[in-house]
Amino acid sequence: MLGLALALAGAHVTLSDLPHVTPLCRENVAANAAALGGRATVVDHGFGDNAGPLLAHGPYDLVVAADTLYWPEFHGQLLASLTALVGGSGGAPAIFAYRCRSGGEAGFEAAAAAAGFAIAAVPASELSAEYTGDGRYRVIRLARAPS
């Protein structure tokens, strides 16, 4: 949904998910083709998979991930995919929005910092009020730290 909203707003997006999910994503893109104006592409990708098919649609100005941190056992693979997409210092920044569920989400932030990403929480004043009241939601910006 996030990618479709960004495409409707005018961004050129590459949407990715696991192969068993992308058929529905492709259906959504097709159903909204007139409004999307060709600005949305769907690519099969599991965290940690070869990023070549995603990179074929880049380079990217921004990587956005919504609700991808709920299984801590996949954080390493997610970080591998993110690293491939943003490259080295000066690469595209990323924004991750997620609901705090297990407490394991902080492990991803620690691993990302150890991998050379600078991480900053988006201030609550920049978020919609529905995501700031109970502390269950967090939005972070990640960027490759300067070498």
C-alpha cells in the first residue's frame, strides 16, 4: 500500500515482496494502472536474496520499508538487502516505519549501526498523531555513515 500511495503521489517505485505475495501486488498495480501512469514496477524479492533484479530498476533515491521488522530472525537478511540497495557512503537513505511488537526491533537498529548506517528516529512532531500516542510505532531514517 505504501508503494502504491507513493506512486499515486508521482514517485517512480519498485515494489518488492516474497514471490507468493507479489501476484496480488501485480493485480493491485494493474487495477490502478491508469492512475499510476506506469510509475510502479513489482519485483519478487526475499530479504537476503540476490538484489540484482531490484538493482536493475535503480539506482534509488530513497528506500522505504513498512512493517518489516516483526521477525528478528530475518533482520540479517533484511540488512543484506538494504546494504545492496543503498551502496556505500552517499548512497540512498532509507526510512523504516514499524510497529514495536517483540522488542527485537532494536536489534535491527544495532545491527544496522554496526554495519555502518547512521540511524535517527523521526521526531514525533513529524508523525501523524495516531502513531505517536502509545509508543508502539517508530519511524527511523538510515543513511550510510560517511567513510
